[in-house]
Amino acid sequence: MKYLITGGGFALEPFSVPLDPAAAELYRKIAASAGVPVEKVLADALYKLAGSLSLEAMAKRKEK
């Protein structure tokens, strides 16, 4: 199942990401608790991870 996630006034490209059942349940519970779709929770988590990885890569690049 694919979902269209929008944010910042533009549509994001849909992706299908397989999750471990325990992780899927965790994200479902977070989404329900926050009152947002699980897709939004996953998109936000991936966005935060991408930012962290980018900062880490930039720091490593500065060390060289």
C-alpha cells in the first residue's frame, strides 16, 4: 500500500519500506498517541535520521 505524504506545500515521493513487526507496532502506537497517520511518524523519523547522518558525515569530512 502506498500513501501520498505532503509537507511544506509539495508532494513527497511515496516509498514502500518493510518493517519488523515490532517496529511497525511501535510506530502505530506512536502515531495513535500523537493523533497523526503512521506515515507521518515514519516520514518524520526518516527525516530526522537523514539530518543526523548528514551532520555526522560533514563532521567526518571536516576532520580530514
